[in-house]
Amino acid sequence: MSSFTMNWSELSLQVMITFSHFLWQVCFVGVALLAAQHVGESLRDSQFLRSLRGAGKPVSLGETDLSRAHMRYMLATLAFFSLPICVASTFAWVHQSRGPIVLVASVPTASVTIPVFVESEPTHAVDIAGFAAGIETNPARCTLSAGF
């Protein structure tokens, strides 16, 4: 029977990448909403000015304000509900490019113990007084010399 485990480091990396992409996506949606509202106000103002000059059908200020509020609400709602879609689609894209976060645990194998061999020979000591004078205590085994 296999069990599933989470690769938490990969999940946290994918979430971090998703939210870092979400930062610029929010900025883009906000700027697009701001631009759409600015264009809407410009159109409303030009329509209202035309009606004042008598160039078009007369439009009452209350009617345009109600229509404008409805359009602003619709645009803001659309922008608001596009944000979770941005997060979900970005996470799906990151998940597809990075790999799985749920791993199938394999059957545990017998642990192998590797013995560590420690040499039991005593370390070769150098006589400090002799070393300072340039004389090694065991010249056959010691490779240190005073001429450095």
C-alpha cells in the first residue's frame, strides 16, 4: 500500500512564485480598471457637453450618473473577480512547469549501516622546543620542518 506525502519545500516555492506573479497582475488589473474608468468619465463628459450645446439628444444629469455608477460597479466587480482567476491560472502554470507537490512514498528499504573505521594509532607529536630549534622528534613519520 502506498501513501502520499507532500513535498512542502516545492509547494512553498510554487506558492511564492505564484504570489510574486500575482503582484504584477494586480497592478495590471488596477491600471486597466483605472484606465477604463477614465475613458468612461471622458465619454460621459463629452456626451454631457454635447447635450448642453444642443448637438445631440438631451441627457439629464441624474440619468448619466446612474448609468455611470452602474458601469463603474460592473467594471470594479469584473476586476475583483478576475483576481482569483489570475491566482488559479498562475498556480496551474507554475505547477505544470515546476513539477508535482504530492509524492508517492516508496516502500521503506532496509537501512544500510556503513561502518566507520577509525585508525587507532596515536597521533605523532612534535616536540615544541625541538620544533622551535628546527629538530623533529620523529623524522620518519613527521613531515613538518622548521624551514617555512
